[in-house]
Amino acid sequence: MARSASDCRPDGSPTPGSPGAAPAHADPARIRILVADDHATVRRGLARMLAAEEDIEVVGEAADGRDAVESARRLRPEVVLMDLSMPRMDGIEATCVITAEMPEVRVIGFSMHEPRSARARMLRAGAAGFVAKDGAPPELLAMIRGTRS
């Protein structure tokens, strides 16, 4: 289902975005991913783990929801791995904005809090899927690779 930015923002105002695709230098064989998590150790650990995969390219990291939106606009990743609880703008609102402005970008929710309710909230916001932080890495990798199906 298509979303509009007004579906997600409390004040109803759309966030301007610019259409576009991955940069011309992008390797089509690799999945371009942005990792958004406010905990630096978690974010960097995830980025390192993902970068070790031959078919994944980590194109950026974001420490909060606003940075995730701005980075997605600038970097045009295929996938954003989005933490639910972050400062400045939470993962739910950031997901709404990203999926409204850039429907080609797939967001995967990622949280350690309230797995069932978190999953439902992220999916309603437009996420393509959700993985609990305590899940096994193969589950996360399968979800990321499944975004190309």
C-alpha cells in the first residue's frame, strides 16, 4: 500500500523528497544498506557483520531517526535496517517518511523491545519486515536478502 508523508507526521505536513535511484557507481550485485541505531556499539557491530557478506554493501550509518531519513535521501540505499527506539525521531516515524518519499527503499525494523507490538507498529509504518535484536544473524541476513524477491 502506498503511503504519503502526511500519513505519518503528527502535523500532517509532507516532507519534501527528491526522486532518485542508487548512484551510478553502485554494484547491482550487492545490496546497499543503511544501518540506523542509536547505540554506537550495536550500529558499528551490525555494519561490520553485514559488510563481511559478499553480497551486501553498507553505505552508511545513522544514529537517530532524522539522520536515517537524511541519509536515506542522500545515499538511496536499497535497505534500511531501522531501530525502533531512537532520539530526535523514532524508527516508526522515520520509516513512515522513508517509505512515503522513497517507496523503492525497503525498511526492516530491528528492536529488542516488545517484539509483537514493535513488529506490528513497524509494519503499519511501511516496513517490509521486522527482526528482533535477539534473533540469530542468519534470520537477519535472510530478511535483508529477501527484500530483492
